[in-house]
Amino acid sequence: MRSADNGHERISYEKRQAFWDVLESPKVIHLILVFSVLLVLIPIFWEVLTSLKTNDAVYSLNYIPRDPTLSSYYQVLIGERYWKAVFNSLVISTTTTIAVIILSVPAGYAFSRYRFRGDNILFIGVLFSRLFPPIGLIVPYYRIMAWLGLLNSLPGIITAQIYLWLPLMIYIMRNFFMSIPSDLDESARVDGCTRLQAFRKIALPLAAPGVAACAILTFLYSWREFLFSLIVTTDLKSMPISVAVYQFVGDVSVQWASLAAASVVAILPTILVVVFFQRYIVSGLTAGALKE
Amino acid sequence: MNNTTYDTDMSDSKFISANADGPAESTDDDYNVQIRDVTKVFQDQDGNDIVAVDDLNIDIRRGEFLVFVGPSGCGKTTSLRMVAGLETPTEGQIRIEDQDVTGLDPRERGIAMVFQNYALYPHMTVRENMSFPLRIRSYPDDEINERVEHAAEILGITELLDRKPSQLSGGQQQRVALGRAIVREPSVFLMDEPLSNLDAKLRIQMRTELNEIHQRVGKTTIYVTHDQAEAMTLGDRVVVLNDGHLQQIGPPQELYDNPINRFVAGFIGEPPMNFLPSTVHEEGGNYVADGDFFEVTLPDHIAGVLDEWNGPLDQLTFGIRPEDLNNAELLDDEEYAEDRSIRATVKIVEPMGSDRFLTMVPANSETPEFTARVSPESEVEPGDEMTLIANLDKMHLFDDRSGENITY
């Protein structure tokens, strides 16, 4: 019965449990949650405050604007370039979402249901493409887009967005389909379905929450994507909102208040999407953890 | 909703009419399903071959209730899935209605299957679940309704038709799964451990109902279970599988009374048969089985077998079922026989109401424990020493080297 620990001063069981009891108490948990929420909200709040100043007033170091003004918003919203950018972003995000869903749902299903030669390697390959820091792919991406003549065009940006988000969505869809018992597809096939019908009539309707989650996430991710869009667009006609906001950063000065106002306006649609669809996002992302 | 006509419609109706023509008087060669020389080899993660089913040959008669039974991993579910078309045999042929279906899709085989987890479609109501096989085959609406209502009536689930599967109890879900199979009017029913998710009481109740439904519907049924009691109670014939090999096939009573080897003897029957190591020698013109703690004179029919037997007499195991060991004190003088007695100590007493299960340990012996199933009047307590009289008409001798029953 003698263990190697004998003779050492060990913290007693009661003391260790007491420590965990404190850590798990509602008060401590709430404190941590409040802290986390503040961590997320404070920069946004700061940005909103900045957007209420004038560009010059930003440099007088007050947190609260002395004379709050909506002039920055006015300046952003009357510009044609802003509305064009919103339109571009809508086109990019919608097209990307549709394409990613069309590709990732069948792919995720195939990875969840079928064993074929090289299936594991292929799946790891899909995930592997997301392991590179995107910045490392910027140069080849630029070269390829230049070669295809897609610089300064919406298809060029959409291609990049699909490349960026497809692997993640394949992964999410695969996990979602894996949470749907394959007995159901097999039963459907015995009942008279072809493999494709079993997918369409049984697995797909059951995966609807997952599909919704993937669609929402893809939309949000491609809406806010900045780096790849910045690389291929210098032109207003194909510029998405994430890049347009950046136009307030000049060579010699930064128009902070305008930048802040434009950012606040740019995140409004995403906030709406999250508020309306959070149910799907949560259920979609946690599906793999639930059994039946 | 679905206006496409599928090829399967034709074969389906053929199956139905074939059944309507003559299921009543089925002859012995009227085989509904034939499994011929079927082998299934899987590859594990490291690419090693695993033989799940090895050279299986079974002919299943029309209207028969055939049960595949064996421990987990014996290949019973794989065999069923090959009949269903959900797995492809590595070698061999599956024939249904005298037609080679080996390469055909499940939907083209005229089968219906009940899965262990019922596999009810969660997004459909009971009615939609049950009608799904008919809707996908574009049956006319009134026929669909008629068949669904009829099946629901047989199963007593009419009032559940508009519920979703999640609103049903396990037993009700089970009935819906059966209903979905019945509406198809398939040539063959396949059932993969359909009762194993139910609690003990419901399982026995559903077992009886399955028997009843089978008698009513009269269709060929292949049923997979790991539970020998289900196999015994349900099967017209039972197939015992172990390690992918067919051990024995026959009516349940035959398997119980006359098991081909030690595996079948130990698998069929609860509590299982006792195996007592022994040697056999000749003594005064009789054969005597000599265990560590008992010595019994073998009856004539066993002696006849031993006369023919060329193997070593000292490598035999004496097999006897618990109910063939009786409490000597409760027997009258005529039944009592010294040369059939086994003496041992009682270790555990389990009263079952109708019988008592006694776990016995032989005194001064390495021989493992064995079980006796004695009458409830036996007043014994743990620690008592008692004499059991063996009914040697029902004994068996197993060859230690092959496990084969030499008295088979």
C-alpha cells in the first residue's frame, strides 16, 4: 500500500476538493464570464465611441467624445463607394455560401458514410489545407489570380473565399452526418431508395440544422474576410466592405473616426444574422457531441 | 410526390404474387433464400484480413423462421447484411426467389429489414415512416393507406399513426419498425437483434408477439440474435455460428438435445451444460467415466458409441445438463443408483420458484464448479454436501482435442 508519495507533504483530499468547489461556484463562474464578455465588448464599445467623434477630435485623448456627432456616419453613408462595397460583399458572401454548401454537404456525407481507398488521406488533406497560415498562400494566390485574369474581379475574391471556408465546412458537415445513425440510410435503401435518394430523403433533411449552421458561418466568415480580398482588389468595382473600410487608412494619416463609423456599419448585418440564427449555429456546432 | 417508376416495382409485385400463389404448401425444396459458399473478408485498420463469414451454405425454406445465433463477432449480422445487400460477399452467391441477387442493391431484392435501433426516420410521423417504402415505389395513395392501416391494426398502433418516433416508447417504436417492414409485403423479413434494446419484460412479450405475427403473415424470416432463449423460442430452425463458421443448423430442440460439439452444447441452454473432465476405462465389460470426484457407469448407447470410437479414452469430457442432475434424497429407491451418483458441496443456492439452481463445488478436486437444476423441494443450504443422480440417457461425451460430440 505504500506509495512513492508517502513522506511528502501532500495537499489533502479535502483541501483540493475545496479549491475546486470554489472554482466551480456560480459566483466565480459568473465573474469569469463577465470578464470574457467585457474582453469582447470593450473594443467594440471603444470603436462606437470613436465613431461619434470627428476625425480631428480622435487625437485629443478622451475616451468619451466631448461633442458627440454623427458626422462620420454621414460622411461614410453618403458616399457611393460604401453602398457599392456593401453590394459587392453581399454578392461575394451569398455566392460563396451557396457554393460552399453545394460542395461541402455531399462531401461531408461521403466522408461520414463511405470507406474508399485513400479516404483518410483525402480527409486529412482537406484539413491540412487549413493548417497553413493564410498569409503564406498570398503570393501564389495572387499569381494564380493574375494568370487567370481574375484580379480586381468578384469571381477572384469568391474563389478565394470558397477555398478558405470549404475545408472547415466539410469537416463540420462530416461530423454532423456522423451523428446521424447510418442505420437510417441503410433502412432507406432496403425500403427502396437508391444511395442518392437515401441521402436526399433521409440524411439531408435530418442534417438541416447543420446545413443552416454551415451556411450562416460561411456567410459571416466571408463577409468579414479581409486579407485575400485586399490582395486581389484595388478597384472600387470589386471591393468588399471589409476592404472598403480600410480605405480610410491613408498613406500619411488615418481617418480614425471615419474608419470606426464604417466598421460599425459593416458589422451591423453580421450582428443581425447572429441574433436571428444563433439557435442553428449552436445546434450545428454541438451536434457531434450529442448521441441521437 | 414521386412519379418515377422504378424497376423494383416489377420485381416486387412478382415477389408478392409468387407468395400469394403458394406459400401454404411449401415443399422441402421450395427454398426462398439460399446462401451458397458465401465468404466475407474484411480488412482491419492495418490492412489485415479478417474472415467474418467462412464458406457459409444455408438453404432457407419458404415461410420458415430461421434464427442466426452466436456470440458477438461470430458473423451472424454480417451474414444477414449480405442477404440484405448492405454488404457484398467476397465470394459466393446469395439467391432469393431462385434468382442470383449477389450484385443487386437492397431495394431490388424484395426484402424488408428491422434494425436493432429500429431506424425510424425521426423527421417523419409513424404513418409517413410506415408508408415510406410504398411511397418511394409510387404506389397509389389508397393502396398505401389501406396497407398502412391494416399493418397498424395487426400491431395495435392505429392511434399512434400521427405521432413522431420521438414521442413513442421503445416497445412502440419496435412495433412501428415491424409495421414498416410488413406494409412492404416483402418476400423475406430480415431482423437484426430487434428486441435487444427493450427491457427484459417487454422483450419476452414482444417475442411472443413476433411469433404470433409470423404465424399470421407467414413470410420467410431471418432473425439475428445473440440470445439463445430468443433463438429457441422463435426459430423453426436455428443456425449456430462461431468465428464465422457454421456450427450446427437444426430445429431448436434438436440443437438442445443433440449438439454437434462442445460450443453448441455450451451456447444453447441456460444455465449451460456442465463439462466435467474425465477419463473412460473398461471395467467388467462396462465403460466407466472417471472424473476426479465421481465415477459413473456409462449406459449401453454410450458404450456402443465408444466401441466404435478410435480416439484416446482419457481425453474425453463428460457433458450433462443441469436439469439432468437430480437431488438423490428426493428420488425413490428405484431411481436411486449408486453408479450414477455425483457427490459435491453446495456453494450457492438460487431459488427460481419452479426450480433451484445450485452451484456445486466438488470436494478435493481441481474440477471447476458446475450447476444443477433441482426441484424446489430440495432443502439445501450453502456448505451442505449432497448427492446428485445423473440422468445418463441425456449425457454426452466430447472429444477434448476437437470439441466434437462423439455421442452426436
